[in-house]
Amino acid sequence: MSTEVTVEMITCVIDGFEVTVPKGTLVIRAAEKLGIQIPRFCDHPLLDPAGACRQCLVDIEINGRAFPKPQASCTIPVENGMVVKTQLTSPVADKAQKGIMELLLINHPLDCPVCDKGGECPLQNQAMSNGRETSRYEGVKRTFEKPVAISSQVLLDRERCVLCARCTRFSEQIAGDPFITLNERGALQQVGIYEDEPFNSYYSGNTVQICPVGALTGTSYRFRARPFDLVSNDSACEHCASGCAMRTDVRRGKTLRRLAGEDATANEEWNCDKGRWAFKYEVKNRISTPMIRNAAGQLEEASWPEALAAAAKGLTNAKVGVLVGGRSTVEDAYGYSKFARVALGTNNIDFRSRINSAEELEFFAAANSTATYKDIDNADQVVLLAFEPEDESPIVFLRIYKQVRKRALKVSTLTPYTSRGSEKLNATVIKMVPGNEVAAISAINGLTGKSVVLIGERLSETPGALSAALELVNKSAAKLGYVPRRAGDTGAIAAGAVANLLPGGRLVSDATARVDVAAAWGASALPTETGLTTNEIIGSGTNAVLIGGVDPFDISAEAKLSLSKKFVVSLEIRESDITDIAQVVLPVAAVVEKSGSFMDWQGKSRKFDSAVESLNRSDVRILSMLADEIGKPINLPTVSAARKEFEAIGNWDGAKPSMKSTGTGASLNVGADEAIISSWRNLLDKGSLQEGEDNLAGTARATTAVISQSRASALSVKDGELIRVSNTYGAVTLPCTIADIDNSAIWLPRNSTNSQLIKVLGTVGNSIVKVSKA
Amino acid sequence: MAFTTEQTSVMDSIIARYPRKRSAIMPLLHFVQSIDGYVTNEGIEVIAEKLELATAEVTAVSTFYTQYKSKPVGEYHVGICTNTLCAVMGGDAIFASIKEHLDIENDGVTKDGKVSVEHIECNAACDYAPVVMVNWEFYDNQTVQSVKDLVDGARAGNPPAPTRGPKTLRTWKQNSAVLAGISDGLANEGVQAGAPTLLGLKKAKGGN
Amino acid sequence: MTKLTPVLSAHWDEPDSFTIAAYKRNGGYTAVAKALAMQPDEVIQMVKDSGLRGRGGAGFPTGSKWGFIPQGDNKEHYMVVNADESEPGTCKDMPLLLANPHVLVEGIIIGSYAIRANYAFIYIRGEVTHVVRRVQQAITDAYAAGLLGKNILGKGFDLELVLHVGAGAYICGEETALLDSLEGFRGQPRLRPPFPAIAGLYAKPTVVNNVESIASVPAIINNGVAWFGGMGTEKSKGFTLYSLSGHVNNPGQFEAPLGITLRELLELSGGIRKGHKLKFWTPGGSSTPIFTDQHLDVALDYEGVSAAGSMLGTKALQIFDETTCVVRAVLRWTEFYKHESCGKCTPCREGTWWLVQALKDLEAGRGTEADLDKLLDLCDNIMGRSFCALADGAASPIISSLKYFRQEYLDHLSQGGCPFDPAASTLFENAGVK
């Protein structure tokens, strides 16, 4: 338990009203508490106070002693005995604010009618509420060349900028990417980049959102809509397990933009650029009707009854398995879970459309992942195991970085080399040397009950590592956080969309647990055998597979071929590699079209409603119809029915089993011209949800292979020169980066342009590749 | 042109002066100017690398200070004070006539690359007004003619000596090294003070 | 008639005055030996008792500033000397450092010892190459003489002193901007609190003092509090450098007790140039509201100047005679503030931009009397609204010139331009000739 410190409360008077707030609260925020809005531009509650724009000037006196001049309310904490007079009660403050506003506007263009910000612009709004009726300025306004592309996705119109420095402070203080700065000075001061280094921050979109004027705009959205034509909906991000609250803005049935929503317990007010700018997949190559493969091997449009009948026929009386996509909502995952057990009578279900192991199933059953963002806030240290937060869960990164910046939080990371993210976190790198991972984890010490251990899904790729990690957590009483990469994974585990678990973490192997669930489902009995893993389902274990939103190349190079020999029913939003081989294709709703919830890595549920009207239905509704067709109903006709039933089942209170698997990592002999490959996915890569987002892709990190200095010397290559990485499957050629990686290892991005490892090399880690100069 | 090993080791010695290395950014920028004549991209990149900063952060600093130049200046950079006092006492006239004399605008460089001209703000020598600085050396009590002679001499390779400075005027790059904290051994050259500096003392001693 | 009191300037007329040999010959580096034999707190107390106030403009008591440094806090402390001297009209620290840099070095050793700092910096403006040479040499020679570095004078006190050269930014004379600049950032002022005494350089307790203030310390240590207090006035004790420039027969530096008047100083400098009369002047640089010939007898100490509606500032007395157009003078100062505005805050950045345009119009005779009121209102929206005092300085000459010379502004409007001949103000005959 975190110890709650008693906060001293301060009482002051603002515009005649008494208000009591925690010590340290700024005047501007104490006023907000009373509903008094003091105009502001540079102020942002999550950035360090700047006091730069001077728009929030108010009159202040303390215990009868008045400040001689108005003070910036965004920089002054309240004090007992303080009397504040805002523009509402002080003519001096009112004139000061009007004066500042007039000055801000003298060089601001009157281009509101063509500005993206028009209609939702703090400058426009506050000029109306706190400005003069007319300007007295008769001079020439400052102009700049416009717009400047400071990256492929962010444009800068400098003449609109009021130099509040929110964007530059965000970049430095929140993202740790000081690639935009204030340059020049005085009236020529302007935001800018170094000419050869664009603003390629994973978080750059937040600057567009917090810009109080139209100076920073998103390339993809520029000139596309007026704010007042948009319908806004609260939503949740489907791109990863960070759990961002989002806002989706829709015009005439089409998503035009997505913004970070606010949630102090998750993303605060930020999100990453993938979450913000990768949504066109919703409309590309959509499947609009059911299809059945005909005798000639072609997919043919079919009616729903025909398609359901065909699917039901193919799935019954078969060795069947269910693969659940990583982006399923909790309700959909629950639908798959129940469908597998009730309609198909099998535990052959797995949500892991990625590298997967049986050891990991044990981990799901045994692990008690309870850590939260708040635990990171209070942690004495954070240990990252096979988890690269900036790429794999960007908000987790921001929340750790916040503590690193604020209080030098100690971070250690088990990783192959010091990545940019590790550098920013000033992390102690525990070198992940192939074959040595388990020993390295076991050697970690000094953890306490206030430590947080964050485990990434890649840890399962090293035999024995998850067991060692769990042992580490158990012996130190540190808090464990399992942070899978995809948005649906935590929910899928909770819903039992996995071979050894039923909803609420109940063990398939536990008879009482089965009885519990069977009772809730009105089933006489549930299958008792632990089911097959993804690999086994794709392999020889089945001859029919129900697949929801899976990319076979996320799993293995052979998955597609192997699945093509089976009876495949595909629930999909758009044409994919699975569509190519499916016998029956059933269209389902994309995230924006459906309601549901995602469970973030903390286990926190975020519900959302459909943002876009659509005829498409959520997976769970299709599954319910299919179950009816099979004759073994699951009775989940709506998303809300599924949610209600899932919540009613609740979490299991039985004992967690311990892990039995052990291992010592890979043991490979590496020749001089060989290396053991390791990888993770960069945040921005060839992921299918990023398809068609060219502006976003323009800011992706360069695709390079990381090698050691001694390997570089041996190959006589310099930093940036091309190397070739090959095995019996194929080869990739890409520039190298020299870093502190082990001599026996090489790191490549897992799924980036020119480095799609599963497709090309058939491996993502722990196997030997040849490395040569290209 | 790449910096030599010797030059990068000077950079390291500059960094070593400070308890925290970021503090070295300004002398390093002066040092880059002593090699390249202005703040080149390569200079920015080397500084960023040495100080572990983003290149944007170095740019932010280099563009803030007016002595850091984003493009080449002359071998002799002439700064004419046109702040109120010097302007009124003749700085405006000097500035106007020198621009015309050299046929360049403010911040311009003569075609031979020898002389550039910039109007500058108060240079802490008001008792010597009108003041002109060349490569940041004092030229006191100037007139239109004296500055014409000065720039003509500079273009011909024999500029007159500063009023309060070394015996010989050094080039922009040479003086930039001094500003980077690298001694040129000329501190003992030149007067200790000019007459206005000594006026009060003289009066106190009963002089006229 | 106030008597001049050359202390800092006492030996400037010796040709080698800037060398360590000359400084020692004239009794230099004896105060440091005395100070190092005292307890640091005694040194602070002595400077407090002397009544020495900051000579950089604000006039804050130097000893109190030192006393704010928390002691026994197990943090590094820093002493930083502000040698950025850039306020228009101000020209005392540069000639001081050119003629005798060692007095500053000695003052720094004493001050650092008092506040328990083992690292000190001189932040000098970058546009003074020869002064940089002299100060750098003084530091090098002081190290060689065992006055800097480890175990100074065998007293167990260590001090590193680094000369940091600026690069052209008036704002770096503002102490928090100076600290940001010294840390390697853009020289923009910081939020206060925290004040430098608590979180200054590298967020550690730091004293920032002007050159002249620190240079005055060795004499106080050597001659005592009573001696120092024997000069000047009740609240403005001691001697200081007054810098006379402009339309006087003999401009220059005058070291005198605080409280001397311009009338006296004019007499010493041979008066206004022949055939002309005083029109307006700044008591302490361009940021201090201007005075006129009504103020000849104002006591030039902190209180006297303040009571007369201006500020003592840096004691930079810029003298203008009746040939000078006040609108032109003010415009040029305003252009300076625009050029030097750091850009951080709205009123300064945008305000100075607007003020320049407004004054250019007025100088060219465009506008009506209502524009003068608009100009004053604009100043009202700038003054006291900005992040630091730079913008206040920008408004000062405008407000004060309109107070004393409103008619001259109106004359520009009625005549459709400037009624003055700029050539008449210059020092040389052919000023108008190109």
C-alpha cells in the first residue's frame, strides 16, 4: 500500500469567494475550482509553469499587503490570507489582460476563416471574452514563410504562433525529445527545428493538440474540417495496452481525427502519434458482406444465413481451434471464450497472435499483475524486463519518464542494447545477452515492496525467463505489471480467451472453477483438457479454425500456408492474408463502429460507444448468431449482454498456481560471421493498422541493425553503412548502427520497412543469422 | 571541413572548465567561429554530440546571441554603435557613410570578404563616443573619415591598431579564439586606459 | 564641492596597472590575506556593516545578498560576477577590468570564501576582446601566484575561477538570464522564486554580484567599515564610479562618494560643450527615467534619484544638449529594447515591436495628439506587466520624455517631421557629409 501523506490545505479568497485547496496549488487553478476562468496561453497543468504569455495577470494581496503590480496567476501558489482579484473584480487586472491580449493580436493574422483552429481556438475564444473590442495597432504585421513542415506530420505556421512555448516545453519536459526549440529572440523568436533533424518524436501530435492557436497543425487533418462540423465521441485507443482515453471526431460518418482524451489514472492528457494518426485502416479494403469460398476456390458474396450455415457446418465435428485477434474488446474476447467452450466444446483458444509458448500460459495463470501507473509514480525503482516502453507502450514510457525527470526515479532495463528510450530514462542497462537472460534476471537485487517490475510479452520468447521473473517478483514482494503490446491482450486473458484459463482467471484444470463458470453459462459441463496454443492450433492439432483479426505473419512464416490447409472461418474488418485462405468470411465492425471496452495493462476497463454509424456488428454478436446456428447458443446478442455476464462472473478468488517451467535461455553456438538475432517492434512500423498513414510513417525511426563495435570492425563497416543479415529463409539488407550490444548479438526492428523479420527471415529472436557487409 | 583531432581536443579542454558540460556551449560556439568563421552545421553537430544535446538545442542557443553568425562575416567585422548616445554623436553618420563607402547593407560583407558591417548596440565605451568595434576591439572617438580609413586599411591588409587593444588588429577568427578562452598572449599590449577613463583620477590629483 | 575619492581607479594611471605586479605593488592581494584569516561569517558581517549596495543597478545590499546563502546545507555554492555591462550609457566595468582586473579577482576570492563557494564565474559580455584578454591573464596569473586553485595562501580554501564570455545579449545582465546563459541555455530570465541564493547556478545557492560591487570589497576589508561609511550618505554609503558621456567637454569616469550631483560632475568635466546647454540626461542608463536641467542638484545616490522620479541605476550619466531630438533619442533606445528583448513574454516582445513602429511614425510626423495618449496607454500595458524589468526599461524613456518634452513630440506632428538637424548633435563637422 502506498502511504498517503496528509496534504496541508490553504484557504484564500478569489473575487470574494473563499476557496480551500492543497498547498502548492496555483492561483489560476484555485480560481478554476470556483469556476472562475482566468485567460491563459502558456499555462498548462502538466507543464512546468512558464509565466511567459502574461495573459493571466491578476491583482493579489497577502495579509493586506498588495503586490505593486498584477501577478501571473499561473506561477503563484496560493497562500493563507491571500486575496485575489481577477479580471472580474479588479479593473487593473482587467485592463492588464486586455492589454496583453491586444499585444498578442498585433502580429496575429486574421486568418481564422481558413485556420484549422478556428472555432476551437483559445486565442479566438479568449480574444472575445477578455480582449478589447478593436485593435489600435496600425502597423505592419510580422510575416514568415508558411507553412514549415517540421516533420512529415506536423506543420508550423509561425505567424500564428503566440510563443507560449507549450510545444517546446512538452517536447522537452514530457516527451524528452527536444527537437523543437525556440530559436532567435525578441520579436523574431520562433519555434523551429535544426534543419537536418525534423521533429520526429513519437509524441509530436500532442503539441498540435495543446497549441493554443493554429500554429501547429497535423498534416493529415489540415484544411479537412471545421471543428463545429465534427461530432466528438469519447473513445479508447486500440493500438496498445497503455489505455489511453481518446476522443474521436467524426464528420458525416467518417473519422477525421483522433485526439488524446483525459484520464489522470492513465494517459493524463497525452497520447502517442500512432494512437492519434493511425485510423485510416477503418475505411481501407473493408469487407462489407459475408463470403463463402466456392467450388472454384473463389470467395463469393453470400447472405448471412448462408455464411453462418457454412461456418457452422465446417466448425462442427472437426478438430477445432479459435484464434482471437489482439485487438478484440473485452466483450468480444469474452464472446470467443464462451463460444469456444460452449459452442465448440473446446479449450483450443488463444489470443496470442504472435510468438507464443506454453510457459507463458503458466505465467498467465500464476502471475498476479497488479501494478498501476500510480505504483510507478510511487516506485523506488522500476525494472523493465524485455519491455521497451517507448516502442511497446508509449504512455508507460511517459509516466516513467515523468518520474525520472521529477525525482530521478531509478530504472533498470533488461535489453540487448541501450536504446534511445533507455537513454532518455537514464536507465541502467542489464545486458540481455542471448543465453544469459535467466541468470541476469535472477541476479537482480535490491527490489522492495515499492519496486515495480514491468514485464513485456517478449520475455516469453526466452525459455525460463518468465519463471525467473516471477520468482524475482515473489521473493522481493515487488509489484508486477505485465504489459502486453496489444490493446486487447489483458482483456483477453481476463475473459479466458486462452487455453488454460476461463473468465476471471479461473483455471481450466480446476474443477470448482469449471463448475463456477458452467453454472454462470448454464452449461452442463465445460471441456476439461487444457487447450492448444496458437502454434498448436496452427499446426497439426486442428483441421478447422475460427479466426478473429489475426495476421498470420505476426506468428510465423508458415502460419498462412498451414492454415490454408484447414477449414478457416474468418471474422475480419478488411481483406487480409486470412481472407486469402478462409472458407467463410464474416465481416465485423471496426473499433470506431462498435461499443465495447478495452482493459489496459493495469486491468482498468475503458468503455466506449460507437463513434461512427455502421451496419457492421461486433464480433460477439456474430459469434452469438453462429452459436445459434450451431445449435449451442451462447446467448450474447449484444455487447452489453456480454459485458454484464462477464462482470457478473467476476474474478476468481482461488489460489494461483506456481510456475513449473524452468529454462536457462537459448544456448546457441555462434560462428564469427554469425549473430543471435533479437528484435522488437518499433512503435511506427509496418503494423497493419498503420497502413496508408504516410505522414505518420515519415516520422518512424530509421530502420537499422544494431551491432557491436567489434563486429563493425570485423566487417569493416562504419556506422550507417549497409550490412546483410541472412539465414536459410532469406535476407535483409539495412544500415547498421553501432551500439553497446553484445558481440554475439544483432538487433533489428521486428516489422519495419526492409526488416519484416517473420516474413523474410522466419525468426524474430534467439536464432542464428549470418551477418556480412552488404 | 572536418574538425581536426587537435581542434576536438581543444573542445574537450573547454568542456573541462565547467562543472557541467552544457555550460561549455557558448565558448564552443565561439571556438567553432574561430575555425569556420561562423556557426556551421558541422559545428552545431559536433557541439551537440560532445554535449549530448539535440542539434535543435544547440541551434536554439546559437541563434539567441547576436555574436554568433549564421553566415560568414568579413575578416574584419566592423560594428558601428548606433545606440542613442553614439548615434547622436556621429554613429548614425558613420554607419550611413560606411555602408555607402563599401556599397554594402547592414550585415553585408564586401565582395573580397575582407570587411563586414553591422550596427551594434551600446558597447560600454560611451565616454569614447562615437565608438566603432572591429572584431570586438575598441576604436574610440571615431569620425566618418577615420572609419573610412579604417575599413580601407583593413581591405588593404593593414588596418590601424585599436585605440585600446593590441598593437595589431587581429582577424575575426583569431579574436573568436580569444572569446573561446584561448589566450593569444596579447594581454599586455596596448594602453591600460584612455584619457576619459583617467579623467576623474586626474581631477582628483588636482589636474586640469 | 564634493571631493573625488579615487579608490578603484587610484592607480589606473600607471601604464602596467592591469598586471599582477602593479596590483601587488599598490597593496593588492593584502585584503584577501586578511579576509582568509577571518571567519567567513565575519567577512559577510563586515560587508553588511559597510552598507555596500549593489553597483549594477538595483542597489541591493551586497552583504545581505551573501547572507541569504544557506550555510551548512552540504551543497555546492557558486559566486557569479555579472560583467555583462550592456545597459546603454553604462561604461564603468569595462574600463575598470581593462585597467585593473585583479581587484575583481581579489574581491571574488574574498566573496567566495565568505559564502563558502569553491567555484566562481565571471560572466563577461562577449564584445570586448581586449578586456577578455586582460581578465583572462589576471586569472591565470592569480592561479600562478597561488591565489586561486587549491589551498589558497595556505589557508585551506579552494577556489576555481572561470571566465565565461557572453555572445551578445543585453538580457544576460538580468541575473537569472545570466545564470541560464551560463548553464548553456538561451539567456531568458527564470521564474522567481526560487531566488538564486536558494537555487541559482545548477540549482545551487548562488550569489550574483556586479563587477564594481565585488571590486569594492577588498578596499572595505583593508580600510574598514568606518572608512567606507565615511563616504557617501546615510543610506548610500561609500564611493562609486560615475560615468559621464555625451555632450560634455570632457567625458569620462569619476569616482566619487555617493550623493554627488550632476552640477558638480559637469564642472569636473568642463561643462556642456561650448555654446550649448543641457537638455536631458539619464542618471543611470537608458532604463532610468530621464532628467532635465531641473535635476542638476539631485543627489546622485539611491534615495535622492528615486525621490526625484528616476533610479540611480548604473550611474551612467548620458548628457544631451539642446541640439538633440528627444524623440529620436527615445526611438533609438526603444529600438535597442526591441533588439534585446529575449522574446519570452508578450508585453516585452510584442510591446517593443509596437513601440518602435509608433515612435517611428511620431518621429516622421505622422499622427495626432491622440497618438501620444495611445503611446502612453501602451506603455501602461507594458510596464509592470512583463516577466522581467527589461520592458519596464523600455517604457521608462518614453514615459519620462513625454512628461518633460510632450511639446517636442507635438512639434514633430505639426511640422510633419523632425525639427532637428542631426548633424548639429555630432562631434565632428562633416557628420552630414557622405
